[in-house]
Amino acid sequence: MGAMFWVSLLNALWLIATNCEEATVRPNIIFMFGDDIGFNELGYHDCTETATPFIDDLATKESLILFHNYVNKVCGPSRASLLTGRYPSHLGLQNLVFNPQYPVSLTRQVSLLSNEFKHAGYSTHIIGKWHLGMQSWEYTPRYRGFDTFSGFYGGWQTYFSHEQHILGPNGVDVNYYDLRVDEEECTDAVEDGVYGVWWERDQALKLLATLKEEQQKHYKPFFLYLAWQASHTPNEAPQEYVDMYGSTEQAVHPFRVFSQAQTTTLDIAIKDVVLYLKQNDLWQNTLLVFSSDNGGEINRGDNYPLRGYKNQSWEGGIRTPAFVTGGYLNDERRGEVLTNTIVHITDWYPTLLEAAGVDAAHIKSKKLHNTQDEDVRFETNGVGKIHLDGKSVWRAIQFDETNEEISVDSREILLDLNDEYCEFSSCGALRSGHWKFLRGASIGTVKLAVSGEEYKNGDQWQRVFATCSQREDRLTQNVLGCEELVSSNAVGCHLEETGCLFDLSLDPCEYNNLAEAYPEVVQQMVATLDNYQRKATPALITDDNQLPFETIDPHRACDSQFWCPFQEYHDVDFENVLTDSYQRLYPEEMEEYVPVMINVGKQESVPFGMLLVVLVVLFVLGICMVVYVNLTNSASGDGTFYSKLMAKYNYHSTSINLRNETQPLLA
């Protein structure tokens, strides 16, 4: 080999070595959940009076808008799917939502996104709404992979006094506070009556200032889950923002006024967080995702032109606004709309890990309360790996590369599964390519926010809040171009055994039921839904599984005026139900020993120069690995150097996305 070859080789190796540190800097990840933000709630669809000027500008100019973004129909299951990458029916959460009286929390038998990031060397933080159970300390955020927590455990709270009430003895509401920093009761915010969205914003800014200082000393990426309170009930907001939308006494829909006011405060809070990131050199290496957790509530939110509301599996309950932004997003993706890919809430688990260059290791929560011992309860329970339901959509987001697993033309996703009040072999909602099927009494009904009465066959396309629905050109002006012509068999079709079948490519607003025209498609969809039902765990949160108030009363449980855990971890029994189900669905498999066959026949000789090149490259890569370990200061902050090094090596292993050639049920 000539001298020029060796000079070129040395130059290349020098470039590799000097760029090792730069290549190992991983992005900060921020995931924001808006609460009950409907499809038409934000201004960038140009069809609402709700003022969200900053979000509109951010979404349309600096973000990739996710056009087909799906979540679960209600908040707790969406939050569970986000952190686990799994459908609610694989977690026992397909019926109701978490509340103190139900002795159920998000299981510790599955891995969490927070555990994965922490294991990979990230600092992990949550601000805002938890709503994943709190019956024992082991089910609260700092025992589920989060380093810090600032927020509330329950599904909702008052915005100024920070209370959650439930029905107590003798049918009287009982109120207790629900606001903490880590495990400490946040009495100052309660006493001062700080508006909840402002408190969450201030906690986020305080945290970011701390993280900035830490990164300046020694770079360590962070994962921040920011679960905003707005715009959930109750109907409270700062008066100046309420006044922007008129008098609540004279309004036809007074609840709507409060929702709009809350959404505008959310816009301001997000603005303050984003500007801080930009002004403090954190934006460029940050990936930020925004999504709503479910559709808007009837008479409060705006899902126009979609059909239905929160707690329904019509598109209005499960298709929500979402976008991806931050300096880490490729420049050419800004100002674009992702239309060729379906994104589901379960996808963020594998997607955010891939964005960070982290391989999913299925890390479970091990931390226990008041002990240094690790949780070994499920280590020998006969359950194997509980697979993720979500698919990574990172390459679609960052590089506009889609595939059949995630394409809008071919993807299959389970949108809902609920056997409560189900009169058929299965009840739920399913999308396969452009087809959507749903059936079941609990799938398409909703209770009126005002009276509580069942709302089955009324106006399921609430148009009154949308400004473009009032214009003569509304058919071309609504963002989906839906024609407002309802077929006679589309309103109550979910109550029939044949269900409702819609072609979403032509009818995204679910006006025209095609079940009679395509019986073979219905048959296949039913078979697929039945299969999901067979693979579902039992529903854990049921009306007949409620504890008496005396058991959960904070005065008895922790001598406090704040909601608090009321059980010891070893007394939690819902996990046993899941274990029995998981043993059947995900049995532990024995690893087979496969002997390595070594060919000792004649081998081609390897040139010495080539062998030397390989050895030098391996040596330099070893140096890079050590640099990386020192840069990130270990994956978890504990353990031997060897275990840390192996954790880093797993991070650097090549992740090859093999195309799954298995076709979905329907094209």
C-alpha cells in the first residue's frame, strides 16, 4: 500500500476520534400533553375564535404538524399508553379511569419510557398531571423512573385551591388538596391560590434553569414530561382571560368560555417555556412534542368538523392536534404537515427512544419506598417480555420516510376495546388502512357535561363553536373538506351487531356508514376485533371494585389534608390479576442453546494491511466508547464501570429497522 493510503487512513481516524464527543451528545426530549384540547381548538386550522397565537405560529412555521394523530378517548389510558407504549387493553385499563376509590394503578409489570431514559443516562422529570394511580408510594412518579415530580396525582383539580373532590359518605362531596413537589405537600401554592397553569409554567422554568446549569458543568440530556392542566374542567380561569370571550352569565354555552380562557393561558405558558429554551441555548438540541390527550368535551371543547367528543371513539374523541418542534427537528421538516403516516399515542415510546439513539431495554420500575432494596416481586412470575404495541415513526418525522407498518394506507391500530355493556363478541374501534370500524354501547355514547344524561342520538357533529362552519363556503373551508350529509344508518349504527364502517379517505367525519355495502370488510374487522378481545387482560377499574371512603380517607391514611397513598405495596392485589393474565398471554420462554458451528476448512488469507486497518479502527472505536461513557457519566449513576460500559455499548449497537412484510388486515 502506498504512502497516500496511510496518510488518508490516519486523517480519517483522526476525524473519527475528534468527533466522538460531538456524536455522542444526545437531544433533550420534552413531551407536552394538553388536556381535553379538541381537534379545532387551536388557531392554526383557521376555524376558531380561541386565541392561541404563539402555538399557531410555532406549529405552522417551526414544526411538523401531525395530521393523523390518534390518542385514547379519555385521559388516564392515553397517559398510560404514552409511558408504556402499549394499548390500555394490555394494561387492564380499557374501562374507566383512575380515581382514589379504585384500588388500581399503572402496573409495575411493564417497562416505562421514563425508566428507559433514566437507564440510558437521562435525567427524568414530570410536571403537572399524573393520573396513573397512587394507592401506594410505589405507584407515584418518583418510583416510576422520574427523578423529580411537581404536580398532582389525580385526574383533575380546581385551578386555584388545588383540590379534588369525590363522593364521600352519605352522598356528600369530600374535598382534599392534591399538589406536591416530589413527595412533599405544596402548601404555599395552595395558600396563595396560584393558578394551576401558571404554577406548572413556573415549575418548568425553575427546572430548566437548574438543568441548564448542570449541563454547563457536565452535559447530561433530560427527558421532561410536561402534562398541562389546561383545558380540563372545572370551569375556572383568571378573570381577564374569561372576559376575552364574553360574559358567562349571558353566554349560550358558558362552559365553553372557560375552556377558551384556559386554552389561551396554555398558549402563554407554552410561549414562556419555549422562549426560555431559545434564549438559554437549550432549544437547538431539544426535541419537543405537543399533543392533546383526548378530544374536547361536549359543550366545552371544539372538535369540528370531526364527529363526537371526549369519551367516545368517533374521530372527535380520539383524533387530536399534535406537532413536533425544537431545534433537533430537521430544518426541511419545519412548516410541513405529515399526511402519509398515522401516529398513535403508543408510538411515542419507541419513537422518542429512537430519536435519542436509545435501544428499548424494557426497563421496569424497581424502586421501593423507604428501603434500598429493589422490587423483585415479578422477577420469577413466569411472565416473559410484554411487547410494545407502538411503532417508531421517527424516520417519518425526521426524514419523511414511511413504511407499510405506519402508512395511512395500510396501518392497523386498535383505537378502543371495551367490553363494558357489550352485547356482542367484542366491542371497540379499529382502523385498518382507510377503513374504520366501531361498535358497542360504550364506544359511541357520552354523558352531557351539564345534565349527566346519556347523549346517544343527538347532534354528534357539534358545529356551533367553529367559525368556518358558519360560512357559506364551509364545505371547502373546513380543514378536512367534509360534506355535511349524514346517511340514515350512520347515527345509531354502533348499537347494531354489524357496527359502523367508514372509509376515512373519503369520509373522515364519519357521515356515511358503509357496513351494508361492504359486509366482507365488516366480517374481517369483527374477526380482528375479536382477536384483540381474546388477547386483552381483564378490565381492572370497574364499578364493583371500589373501596369504602374510610379506607382512602387521607385523615386516616396519612393524617393529612392532601390526597395520599393509602396502601402498603405488598397489600396491592390488582397485580395478581394481571400476572395471571400475562402468564397466559406472554409466557416466559426458555432460551435454547444453539451450538456455534465453526468451519475449520480452508480459509482465504487476509492481507496484513487490511487486518491492521481493522485493528486500528477497533482501537479508535474503543476510545470513542470510553469518551462517551465519561461524557454521559454512566447510564444510571450507579453500578460498576464494566456494567456502565456495557450499557453504553448497547446504546451504540446498530439499530436496523427491518421492514415488516406482514400485511395488515386490510389495504
